[in-house]
Amino acid sequence: MKLTLAENIRTFRKERRLTQEQFAEAMGVTVGSVYKWETGQATPELRMLVEIADFFDVSMDVLLGYRVKDNHIAAIEERLREYCRVRNPEALVEAEKALKKYPNSFEVVHGCALVYAFFGIGSKDHAETRRALELYEQAKLLIPLNRDTKISEQTICGEMASAWMLLGEREKSIDLLKKNNAGGLYSSTIGMILALNLKKYEEAEPFLAEALLLNTFGLMDSVVGYALVLSERGEYEGAKQMLSGLIAYLKPFKEGEKADYIDKLMASLHTVMAHIHTLEGKTAEAAKCLRDALTAVRRFDTTPYYGIRTFHYPASYTDVILNDDLGATALGSVKTILDLLGNRELSRIWKELIADER
């Protein structure tokens, strides 16, 4: 708590255009007393503080410069985040106060664990990291009180694994991640630690291959969805850049000219790209994209293959059957996208291309 009494007395006196002598006379004290109050060398007695506040027509807390903090949980969390943004160690003091005030609040305990983990990075004695682990364990016990759907015991274990890594406990970190890797949530992290930190390359590859595959399909959903959001705002160039980047990213996965699931994905991407061109009024560009989509459709649907053995990168991860909810065939995927987009011009161009093929 920081008080600014001396500064405030001086400020309020000057605002009223009083000299130290005039103010001293009004308060019935010596000029030396006023000087000491304003330089912080002395503090007025309580009775005098009341008289000074009354003289300046301010409350005691305003005179003292004391601001009552909002100690509701949401306000505490925001203060902690702000301290972390500027790496202010006052966050640790604030965290301990919050833990004493709300020892059984999941939000507070978990939030303070994150604060300690943040300040544990670069710490020499690792005291902050160890404190973070204690709080993570406490947070796991309070998980039934959690209301944030982004946080689960599985995600907390991932945060604990990061803390163990900071402590140099790599095997313990890996073990914790493996036990909580449902849905491949931590496959990329496990693979990276095995390859980079432990030099266990063969053990790392299946995890990395799984992560690469999961992240690729997740990236496709994210990029297509975001491109549609941007195009709705009229930000066509940004939308096209995102799609072009994804197409360029997917190309190296193909090994040779043999048909594979990448062709099915490409058919969908070219269709969405064509949609954006029609929104810009660029019919010729849209038609070119749809021809690329049709080429991919013909390639995949002639000899469809739903595995990943033809993929160039995840070579050690071959027991996967790929599918999506757009359609069993590449043609079915394009038709579904056309229906969902509801773009009449796009559908017209597509029908003409199909008719020409026949």
C-alpha cells in the first residue's frame, strides 16, 4: 500500500494558492511543521489529519492517497495478469494475498499457479516453480469447482509437465504427458522433448507423426473457417492469402502423382478459393480455381484411398483411416461445400464445368 500524504498536502495547498506560512497559520502550527509534512519528514497526528482533510474539503482516504483495491476474484485475476504482462514481481505478493483470502477458489488457486510458473522461468533456485507445482496439485483437488471449459485435469497435468521440465525432470515430465495424452493433445510436446532434449528419435517419431497429422487437419479447419470470416468482412486478400498458404503447406505431403487424401482436401480448398473470387466479381479466376478443384476430384475419385501411406511425412504412423463430414468422395465434398456456401454464381460455374466434361 502506497500513501501519498506529503505530496497531497503540498498539491492541495498550491491548488488553493496558499503559501506554507498561510497554511501553517490556518492550521495553527509552525511553518517548519508544514515543511516537514510536505517533504515526508513528519506525519501529522490523527487529530490534525482530520482538520487538514476538513480544511481541504476532501475525505481522509483522498488526503492520504489511499485507494481501496477491488478484491473480487475477477479483479484479482486481472491485476495478476497485468503484473505478468510487465513481469512485475509484485504479482507473487498479490498471489499469496489472494490465496489467503480465497484458499478454496479454483480460479484463484489455478491462476496463482500460472503466475508462479511464469516467474519460475529463468529462476535460479526454482522456488517459484516448486510453488507452482504445489498449487497445481491443489487446483486438481478443486477441479469440481472449475467453471472454465478450457481447463481440465488433463490440461493442468500438461502445465505441471512444463514445470517439471523447468526443474530438469524430463522423464517425469514425459511420463505425465503420456498419461494425459488422450486425443493426442500432447503428442507434439512429447515428440519434441524426446527428439530435442532426450535424443530418442525413434521413440519421438510416432508422436510427431500423430501431431503433424492432427495439427494439419486442425489447421485446415481453422484456415477455411477464418477465410470465410474474412471474406464476409470484405477482406478478400487476407482470406486468399490464408488459403494459398495452406495449399502451399499441404503440397509437400504428396509423394509423387499418385492419388491420395490430399487431393480430396485440395478439391475443397480450391472450391472455397473460387467462392472468394466470385465475391470479388472475378469470374475468370473463380473458374480457374474450380477447374483445379475438378482435377483433384477426378484424381481422387478414380482411385480413392483413405489411408496415409501415400503421405510423404508421417511415414511411421500408418494405421489411420482418414475421413471428414463433407462427403465420402471428393465430388461429394465439393457439392456439400457449394450447398453450404449458397453461392449461386459459384454453383453456376461448377455446373458448366461438369457439363463441359461430359
